[in-house]
Amino acid sequence: MKTNKLKTNRIYFYLFIILLFNAFHLISEIYTADLKEGLSETIILLPVSFIYTLFIFWSRVYLKNKLIPKIIDIENRSQFLSVWTTVILTKTVTLTFIWQTVAYTFENDKELERSFFDLVFWLVLLINFAVIAFVYFIEIFLESQQEKQDIKIKLTQYQNEKSVAQYLALKKQLNPHFLFNSFNSLSGLISIDTKKAEHFLQELSNIYRYNLTQSEEVVVPLKKELELINSYMSLQKIRFGESIIFQNDIEESKLHLLLPPMTLELLFENAIKHNSVDISKPLKITISIDNLSLKVVNNFQPKNNDYEKSLGIGQKNLVNQYKMLHSEIPVFNILNNNYIASIPLIQPEI
């Protein structure tokens, strides 16, 4: 799409140059001859010069994209210059011979005998060379500028991605409140149920191991995120008991799909932090997949009226990650007393 647009813009550029040339030619004819003769010549010259320029342009495109890469190493500067110089000279001579042959064959004044290689031949040769060289050098210049621009864009994108990755590595550290609450729960379990305390400690270590090993990755498989969230919810079940319910409706065939690391932890943490969790009103969190979109749904029972504001920072960070990674971004809404987070899943390249 981008290439076609560039080619269209080039054609418009050459059309403008040709119109400008023909306008000067018409003005010159008006001054030296008359308006009628100038108009008649311009009507013929305008389409001929445009078709002629288009031929030079499109033949160069064909040679550049199809033929020349098969003949030479385009990274070799000397070969590159030699081939294009040969092409320009060959085109110049060929078009000049064609023009002179046609003009010589259909010469109206049969009584006027002139040499094939007369002054007109060399003048046409010079004009052909000037036009072809102009088109080729303009194209080489514009292509080099476009390549530089593309390199700058890619470099900027890389730097942005690197900055985002470094920032996310810091941002993805687990909430200190979560750590504080976990240690409180652990200290209470040690004196009551040592086996449960051991299990609690194991799940906590799983969470931190994942945080250390995966948080700097750009994307991770959904399977790994679910392993993390299983450990995370095990800790929450010990803390809240039957007041919190987790339901996983994801098919095993979807576990290869990708998403940014710690995404589920962010969504589950927000759900627990900002909603009431009580045995009389249990918090239920359900995850499923619908058309390559991960749905994280919890019953909406906010602790306060500033629910939307308190969610802002984490959600904005997640959205910004997706703007770098994917054509779609996460969507958050409230429907039928349910808070729904729709997270696009990314297909692996292989």
C-alpha cells in the first residue's frame, strides 16, 4: 500500500514537471510563431512527453525490482553504478535511434536530403540523455531519502520498545501491599498449619520466580500466565477462603497464544483490591476466550465510588504496551453488574 502511494506521488510529480515544460513551450511558441501553431504542437507534445516519461519511470522500476537484483549484488557500489550507467546510456541511444528512424522515414520534405546522423540526431540524443538521467537521479535521490527515513523510524521504534521494556521491568514488580499481606498470612499459618504454610510459601516463591524470569519478556504464552495466576489465587484463597471464587474456562488449545507478562496478575489484583470480598457477597473472577480476546470478568461490587480513577494507572500502562505490540488494545467496561476486561491475544509468528 505504501509503495503504491509513493509511485502515484512520483507520477504526479513528473506530470507537474511535464505540464510546466509544456507551458513554457507554449509561451515560447506564442512569442516566436503564433497561438494556433503553439496550441497544436502542445496538444501533441503533452501526451507524448508524459507517455515517454512514464516509460522511463516504469522501465526503471521493473529493472530495479525484477531484473538487476538477479544480475548483480546490489550492495556492491561499483557494480551498482556500472549497471545503471550502462542502462542510462543504452536507453538514450536506443530511444534516439527509434526517434530518428521514425522522423527520417516519415520526413515530409522528400526533396530535402539530410544525413541520418545530422545535427538533429545529436540534439535528440542530448535531450534523451538529459531526461533519462534526470528521472534516474531523481529516483535514486528520493529512494535514498526514503531509506534514511525508514531507518530513522525503525530506530525510533526500537528505542521506544527498549524504553518501554525497561520501564515495564520496574513497573511489574509486585505490589508491596501484596507482599505485606502475604507475609501476614504466612506468619498466621506457621503456628496453625505448617503444611498449609509450606504450600503458601511455595506458591509465593513461584510468583516471585515468575516475576524475576518473565517480567522483562515482551510477550509470554498464556499457559505461563495461567500458572502464575493459579499460584496467585492459591494465596488469595488462603487469605479470603470461600469469599473469593476463581473459574477458568480457557481451552487447552488456546494456551499457546501470547500476551504481555503479568497482565493477569494486574487484572486480578485490581479486581480484589477495588471490590468488596465478603462471604455474604463472594467475589467471582472468571476467565475465558472469545475470538482471540481474553475475557476477565468479575462481579462488580466496588468498595468506593472512585473505582474508575483508582484503576487508571495500571490499565493505561497495559494499553500503552499493546499500542507497541498489536493492532488492537485492551477494552474495559461494565455490563450487567460485571466488570469486563477484554485483552487481545497475539498469535505466535511460528
